[in-house]
Amino acid sequence: MVSSLHRPTKAKVDLQAINDNIEIIKAHLPKKTQFFAVVKANAYGHGAVAVSKVIEKQVDTFCVSTIDEGIELRQSGIKKPILIIGAILPKDVTIAIEYDLLVTVASLEWLEAVQKEGLSLSGLSVHIKVDSGMGRIGVRHLKDANQLIKGLKEAGASVEGIFTHFATADEKDDSQYQKQLAFFTSLVNQLEEKPAIVHSSNSAASLWHTESIMTAVRVGIALYGLNPSGDEITLPYPLKPAFSLESALVNVKEISSGASVGYGATYHAKQSEWIGTVPIGYADGWTRDMQGFSVLVDGQFCEIVGRVSMDQITIRLPQYYPLGTKVTLIGQNGEQMITTTQVAQQRETINYEVLCLLSERIPREYK
């Protein structure tokens, strides 16, 4: 999808805020803890290459979800280790080796498939994934973990790390978190050969469960200044949101009482009203359920009226404003603010999804 550079809709990314967030988080971690920066999904919509280049000196390893995300970073000049935290198919091992990408291995079946296909693991570095209760990928038994580590080494791979992922570290009720932590800690402590890097803490665990941090943390959403829990748990210290979303009025008209707006004629003016059109829609990731939410114009909340279209939204203005007047969808405008979490609450989802859905049609501008 091509970025629409010739329209006023743009995302602004404050790279200094990301720099600052890393230093703030690191200041609260145990000494010598390795910092893994999660830049998967285009750095949660912030731009993986731009972000990674700026923070490379501050972090120890980058985490991505797919081989292609790793290749993108390598081709952009990133030298630090890159861990693919998602599962890959055995046939893609040679590509991972070619681009010096760390691979997650999550089952004995994966190793057996590699051996059956006669693939060499020489030159491959891996992290073992343990399913401590998330239910996605990973070994669930100590016996399997020991066999996997032994088999990978015999096949020529270097087993650098072992990790798990928490399902509820961002919730007030920590009972499931404690069960997973106990399971993973017990398994690691009983390994016949323990890898050098042991990591379990995601953003939430890094913020609220520092007592259980192991040798490394994987920080994702907090890197970008957002609260992993939405607003269920207060952040233990301030972080700086790095993302804002802006556009501008491209059409302004006065409509009479009773006039309808948008597909399905779902909105009718109650009186004479000023309606502004803003060039963003569900093709950009500003989804149809945003009808009834508000944006900011001149420091004032303006409701989105009528259905969200593929390319446009319509808003009710308090007065006439000229074409080109700034419209803030996420961020500060005057003394008012719209947060990513507030957008997520409107959609009944999480702030992660809001950012990841914003398409490449929206250009990113960096400062």
C-alpha cells in the first residue's frame, strides 16, 4: 500500500520520547538486565526501521515476529541481535542463518522435521519457548525441553536462551501470572543444561513485577509510552507517548436541520450545523466503530457524525473553520488530549490494536 503523502493525514512519531522511555525503564530494572526492544508489527505502527536505528545503541537485542521483519532490519543496517519470537517453518532455517537471525524453537516436532528434511542447523542460534500457560507455542514438559536443547546442540545449533510469555501480567489479579512464573522458574531450574539468557518479562511484568525479572526483559508497548493495561493499573512511573495522529479539514459546509450525513443516513442534523470532512477512514485503520467518538479542532471536541467511510469521516464543528485547519485524532490540541487508550475504549479493544491497525497509507513523520 502506498503512503498518501499528498493529503494532510499523517502520524507523528517522537523518537526522543522512545529514547527517554528506554532510559526511564532501564533505571528501574535490576543491574545487568539485558534490554530486548520489541519492534514487531512495524514497531507497533511507529515504524520499525526508523525506531530501531535510533535506539540500537540503547538496547541489547531486537524482537520481531517474522523472518521478513528481521530481514527488513538487517537490510536497513541494523547489526544488533534480532530474535524472531514467532514460530517459523523448518524450511526457512537457511534464510534465518543467512541473515543472522535468532530463531524461536517451540517443539520437538520442529526439530524432528528439520532432521527429516536433512537441514543443517550449523550457524543457527536459537531460544527455546516454554508454554507456561499461554497456550500458544512452546514446550510444556521438562523432558521435552531437555531433549530439545540436547537435540539442537547435536544438530549444530547454539542454544542461547529460553523464555516464556505471560498471559495476565497486565491485570490486577496476578494468580495466573504467579502460576506461570512458578511453572517456568521450576522448569528452568531443573534443566540439565541451562541457556545463558532466561527471559519472561514483557512490558507489564517489567513494570509491575520487577522482583521476578530474570536475565533479560522484552519491552514492547511501554517502549512507545503506553500503558499495557490500558487504565486498569496505574503506571509505576511516567512514560511519554510517542505517537500522535493528525489531519486537516478538506471540506466545510453548513447543513440545514434534518439533513442527513453519511452512508445509511444514520445521522440527521438537529438544527443548522457546520460539518467538516476529514480525509481518514477505515482503509487507514480508523474503523467504522469510531462513529460517535470525537476528534479535536481548535482545542475543542468535535463529534464524528455519520458513518466512517473508507476514506473520510465527517465531524460536527462548533463554527465555521477554513480549509486546512488542523484536526487531531490522537494527541494534544490546545489544552485537550485524546489518548490511544481512549480510542481503544471506544472500540472495546486495546491500545496495541489501535496502533497496529493504522495502515501504511498514513505516512509517518519523525522528530
